[in-house]
Amino acid sequence: DHLHSGTVVGKLEGEKGITMGFVDLMREDHIEQDRERGIYFTQDWASMPGVMPVASGGIHVWHMPALVEIFGDDSCLQFGG
């Protein structure tokens, strides 16, 4: 499964720390409380399947350098017309 995570840049930009907290929440099996990243309690997902965060919404090719720097090269970026 996949879920829109925010982009940090582009039309649906959001605060980087909170966006990355949300990304980690979807990808990690266990995550510690970190209020600065929008994670308000420690969560252990155990055997729950992960979700692939997708950056989408108002992004285009000129955002690629920033998006790869933010999300890394193991990420899903959705571009549309």
C-alpha cells in the first residue's frame, strides 16, 4: 500500500521534521516518541505491514534535487499533469 506523505517542497509542502516523522512512522517497525517530528507516543507496529510513503502534489522535475535530498533515492515520487 502507499499513502501521500507530504512533499516539503511544491504545492503541498509541509514542515520537514513533521513530514519525515510521518515517513518514518509508515516505514519503521518501532518508533520512539519525538514531538518535534509530530510523533506523540512510542509505537511498536510489530508484524503490521509497512506502507510506502509517496511524495505527490504540485511537484515537478525541478523539485527532483530537493526531493532526493529529503527522501533519499529509495522513495516514491508521483508526478502528474
